[in-house]
Amino acid sequence: MPISHWADEPLDEDEDSFVRPYTITHGRTVSAHGDDLTLITIIVTLAAPEEQFGTRGLEPEHRFILERCRRPVAVAEIAAGLNLPVAVTKILISDLITLGTVAARAPLAVAVGQRPDIRLLQAVRDGLRRL
Amino acid sequence: MDYDDSDRRNGPAGPAPAAVKFLIAGGFGVGKTTMVAAVSEVEPLRTEEYLTVASVGVDDVAGVAEKDTTTVAMDFGRITVSPELVVYLFGTPGQERFWFMWDDLVLGALGAVVIADTRRLQTSFGSIDFFESRGIPFVVGVNSFDGYQDRTVAEIREALDLDPRVPILMGDLRQRAVSRDVLLTLVDHLMDGRE
């Protein structure tokens, strides 16, 4: 009787592509602060990595984020830099928020269906005119 | 400007700027990334998002829709207006049917640009329907490479069944000045009657 070895079975490609990035989060697909983070939530490191205590055991990706966010950057930019999906990146950022090593600033609230603040629009217009 | 400081925490890196975004939508290959690249201060970046969407077929007994996960890719760029304000430009992925399940797409969005190609205007319908239904203001940019244009603004407005107040611009979106003017027209559209 032929013995089929399960490990030799080809992985379903779709399943593989979704599951593999989550090995970085140790299989976690949800996080404490992940739901509060958006594509353009700005993340900033609160202290240089070498000055931080309690950061042992962090993944290299966590350290990348701490280094990258010494200047404020958006969640989407961090994800692009890590070459990881946004959902996975949010979990890693959430870990650092819990540790108190980064802070997050939510995007300006722009209520759908309502016109945004006129001073905000003027500032955006002035910025575009300088391009 | 209404900079809410309540969620701002000052660290050694200084205060984080506020962020808003514009969405750049339109059919595949219509020039979304071209426009992002034309005005962004950085080379367009690419990132992926997982979306969980209800799949076809609903289990009526349990009252729970089957869920599928799909991957969408986005190209985006950045314009730093000031140390206090950054504008992001997101090229929206196709498959507009997913957008309704994707709150993060519209969070912080001031408005949108729908890029249209006169040879296949139907590829813009999905984006226009979405922004109209969500009440997100938008303008239409007709990408005409090298200035060639075979249809008039009136013809395009009729073909797209657009509200007469929605601005339509034509031009070569590869040029920074053209893409910038499309965004300025969008901001003016947002300001209409407000100054």
C-alpha cells in the first residue's frame, strides 16, 4: 500500500499566502490596538531603540518599526517597508503600543457626508500649490 | 486648523503630524499610479491588505454569511504640507464590490479623483457609484496622453451620468502640474460656497 506523506502535499496556494505572514505574529490575527489603527494612522517611536528597556524578545520586524518611526510615518508606509500585509503590520505596531514604545495619532476625523474643516482645506490647497 | 491635540503624545521624535488622504480611483491600467507618482514626494509605495468579505451564498439557518479572505494591493504616495499635516494619496485597487466592506479605505479621506479613459468609460462606473453612495466628494480626471482627446467634457459627463456640479478635467496626468491641478480642483470643489 502506498504511503502518502502529508508533508509532501502541496499547500493550497491561497491558504499558504494568507497564513505565512502570521508566523511573524506567532499566529495571532487580532491585537489589542489593531482595530484603532488605520492605513494613515501616524506612528512615532517614543524613545530610540537602544534607550528602551523591556524590548528583549521582540522580532526583527518590531525593531524595524522602532527604527523607522523615529520620524513619524503612516501605518501603510511601515507595511510597505516591512513588505508585509497591513493587517500583520497592525498587530506588530499594536505590540509596541502595549509596550509603550510607540505612540499613534489617528487621522483627522473627516466625517463621511460632511464637509471638512475649511482651515484644513486651505492648508491642503496651500501645500498643493507649492508642488 | 482643527488640530486636536488630545491624542498627541510628544516623544523625543517630536509631535506626529495629522494625516488626511485622497483616493485615486478608476479602472485597471487607467493611470492611478501614474497620478500618484506625478505628485508624490516619494516613489509610490506598494502595500497589501487582507479583506474579509461575505462570499456568495448565505446560510439562512445560521444567519451567518460565509466569509472569504482576499488580498488587494494599493500604490500610495505622500505630500508633506507642513510639519503638522501630511496628505496621502491612495490608488484604490479595483474590485469596487469589496470597498463597501472596507471602512479603512475611506477613513480620513477628504475626497477622491476618479480617473477615466474615454475608450472604456464603463471601467469608471464602479468607483463613481461607490463615492456617490458614500457621499464622498470627487472629481473626474480624464487621462489624455499627449493631449489627445476624442470626446468633449459634455459627452463624457453624459456618458458617466454625472451630476453637473462634479468637475471634469482633461489632461496628461503624467505631468505633475496637471495632476496637481486635478487635486486643486478637488479641494476647490470641497470648498465650494464655503469661503
